Amino acid sequence: MKSVIFQQIYGKPRRHRWTIFAFVAPAFGILIVIFGISFAFSIWLSFHRFLLTRPKLGITFVGLSNYFSLLWQDQVFQAAVKNTLLFTLGVVSLELFFGLLLALLLSFRTNRSTAALRIVFLLPLMITPVVVGLIWRYMLHSELGVINYILMTLGIVKSPVAWLTNSSLAMPSIMVADAWKYTPFVMLCLLAGIKALPQEIYEAARIDGASPWKSFIHITLPLIQPTIKVVLLFRTMDAFRIFDLVFMLTRGGPGTITETVSMHNYEVLANYFRVGYASAMSVMILAMALTICLTYILILRTKWEA
Amino acid sequence: MKESSVNFDFKAGLVYVVLALLATIVLFPLLWMVLSSFKHQVEQQLWPPVWISSHPTLVNYIKLVDLSAATYSIPILPGVLNTIIIGFSSTGITVIIGSIAGYGFSRYKFRANGYLLILALILRILPPINVVIPLYVVFRALGLLDTRLCLIITYLAFNLPFVIWTMTIFFNTIPKDLDEAALIDGCSRVKVIMKITLPLSVPGVVVAAVFSFLFCWNEFLMALVLTQSKVKTLPLTMMLYRTDRAILWGEMSAATMVVIVPVIIFVLVIQKYLVAGLTLGGVKG
């Protein structure tokens, strides 16, 4: 019975298939043209030497040599991979910790004051990344920065600290700025996850004598695990491609302490105009990003299909 | 606070104290920029820093729109204008094409459905540097570098996956029965879309459009690579306040306000849809 109505509405199955095609084709046409051609072209370019500064040399085929120098000669790239992974691990854990803390604190009561506080905590997320960089650069300034002033007034540090030019402080400073901007994202997603949990379980647990800490470990955490996984996917992929903040705060310095893969790749293109080499690097970055992304998606897959 | 008025709830008090403390820390950078934007140049350079200006001034805001050569500054209006033109054109096209695809995904089920959606998701979260290098070469060959068109095309492609996802999810919430009832009554598919689905999907379209526009408003890396001097978007204009001679802190903090206030207003207006929008949307870099 259902299939008869179905055919009346949608016509014959074959026409049905072409209708879908007509709906989806424009969007995926554009995606395939822009992304498909880009990926294919950058793979092709990665096997060539192409210097924009010397156009007369043209594009010459060099085989795998770009990849060889990337893997065995370019120490900046190796440092950048290490820094990026360190940064990703650092900020994702920071943001998960504080995001979860804020979400738990805010889900404690549902009233007007927590709703207002939620908006306050969301504000950093709405600020343009470049502007976040400028704000923190201003506040972390070694001579005029207000952060040094506050820390000195409180007696935490004796003399002004050069946050962004000190080799052991530059990376943590960028991490703090990044955590300031993106913790609200984690908080918001987790808060939505926590709010969706049924209250009866908690009441049952309380009647059975479970402490708040125990009900957090044994009820909240397992139940919001799917949300945590999705949040981790988005934050990991975002942190991995970090560019704006590094560009505004340190430009990869001092030395190569805060150089990230996107930053280094940009420099090779914009400062040295080595298109072939930059493409090889971007292919490597793509491979790393895809590995991380597909690992996550394989873990998450069961949930999405449900 | 009804609970605590009866007998003081120590635990609730503690939670509120911790929340208030954290909120102060989170708000401080923004507050500092607001205060700085009303300070004179001299007060920006003082140590210890001045908290609240003794002579609050609007001079930093005036400098942003002052085109006369008397004051050395960087006008912000060309950046705003470029970003709005690029943002509106690319958002308009993205929302139309993305909604059509979203409708297809939600109303017709076919085998590749899920795979295509996951493909779109993956494209959305990959590092943009992979795409920007080949696009730079292509646009250079076509003579399109440093034009609005190249950014419109690039942003169009980057926003499409998000719009497709948002609209698919949104159309899924509009019952299919409505379509089918109208189709049985003899309405054509096009008429069903125009008369039933489209009016119902206005909130979804608004969310998709706002977040696509915010992506264009915030985007930095692609604008940095694909444009040089003729077309400067807002984030690139912001960078200019750090000149060779000095950082123009006053103008910079005023410009910061210009950049973030519209975003905050936009997002507060569509607060209800924040989770969906922020997961895939444009508020990130």
C-alpha cells in the first residue's frame, strides 16, 4: 500500500533517482570543482619545482624530491609538526577541562542568573580570531601590558615578563589565548548534552546515597561521552590548523618555538614563493589531518548511523 | 534564588562565587578593550596602566572614519564595505544552492546519502591551507588574484558543507506528511516547495545565512593569501593597525569594537540555534 502511494507521489523509481541528482548536483558540483581540483592540483604541483620568483624556469618535474627534503632536511617543518601536535594536545585538554567544569557549574541550577552567565561565558567565542590575537598581544605586551601589571601588583612576579618573546612562555601564552576563545564552544556543546539527560537517574542515585562526585563519574560522564567525542573531533581539527593566533601573536617565534604547520606552510608560499614545495607540505598536512579525522569518524560512526 | 532564601544553601553559594570569579576572568580582556578604546594616545602608553580614562574621548572612533590626511590612521570603511559585499554575495549563493541540496537530502533517500554528507563534513574540517595554495596558483593564472570575485568563490565553497548540513537537519524537522498531503491534493513539487516548505524553513535559512556571513566576516588565512592591496577584508584591515613605527593601540581597540559588536548582536539574536550553528559554522577561524 505504502509503495503505491509512494509511486503516485514521486513517480517511477528511475525518475526518482534523477530528481535527487538534480537537487544535489549544483552543490556537489561546486564542491568537487573547488576542492577536487585543488587537491588534485596540489598533488600534481608537489612533484614539481615551481618558483614564482623565477617564472622563466617554469614548472619542472622533480619526482619525490620535495617530499624527501620535507622529511629529511626541513628542520623547521619537523619542529612545526611537533609544535602543532603539542599545541593541539595542550589546548584540547585545557578546553575540555574548563569547558566541562563550566558546563557542570552552569547546569547546577536553571534560572535567570545562570542563563545570563552562560551568555557572558559565550562572548569570547563570538570574537574574530584576528581580534583575539590583537587583544592578547595588547594585554601580554612586556612593557605596557595589563597582565604584567596585575601579576606584579599581586606580587606573583617581580619584574615584567616577556610573555611572547620568552622561549618557554610563548607557546603557553598562545595556548591560553586559544583556550580563552574556544572553551565556550566546548562548554556550550557539553551543556546541551548535560541538559538533555533525564533528571530521574540523578534522583534515583541520590536516594541510593550516591555523592555528587560519584554520580558525575558514573552517570554524567558515561552518558555525555558521545557529545564529548564529537566536541573532541571538532576541537582537534580546529586546533591542528591553528594559524590566525600564531600569526598575530608570535609569527612562529622566538626561533621556531611556536611555528605550526599552517604557519610554516604559509611562510614557504608567501615569503619564498616555492609553490611546489609548499604544495608538498600541504599534501603532508592534509594526510595528517585526514588520518586524525578518519580515526575519529571511525570511532564515532556507530553513533551517526543510529 | 528561591532555594537559598529559605536557608542559606552553602553549596549553591559556592557555585555562584566560582562562576562569578570565572566570569570576571573571561570578561576582563573584553572590558579592557572597551576601556582602552576611550583613552587618549598618551594614556595608552602609561605605566602603570590607566584603568578608566580621566578624559574619555571618542577620538579613536573618529580617526577610523576620518579620511583627511591630517591624522595618520587607517580607515576602516573600505574593509567593512569589502567584507559586506563579499559576505553578502557568497552567502546569498551558498544559501540558495545549499538549501536545494539540503532539501534533496532530506526528502529523497538514496544509498550515497550518508557518504555525501560525511564527505561534506570532512571537507569542512580540513585545514584550509590545502586548498588555498592551488587556488592561489589558479587565480593567479586567471588574473583573479586581489579581486572580490576570488574570495566570493572561495568562501562559497567553504560555506557550502555547513549550509547543506544545517538545511538537511532543518528540513528533516518539517514533517514529510505536509508535502505528501499537498502532492496528493494535486500540488506540483515546485509549488509545494514555494508554498509550504520555504515559508516553514525561514528560521533555518536565517541561521545558515548568519553563520555563513560570519565566516566571511572572520576569515583570515584565505584573504591573506588571495588578496594583496586592492581588496582588504576586515580582518586584514585589523592587521594594519600594527604598523612599522608603532602599534596604534587606540585605533586598534576602537576597530576591535567595530568588528565584534555586530557579531555579538547577530549571535544573541539567534541564540536558540547556537549549538547547531557553532558546531560547523563560521565563528571559528
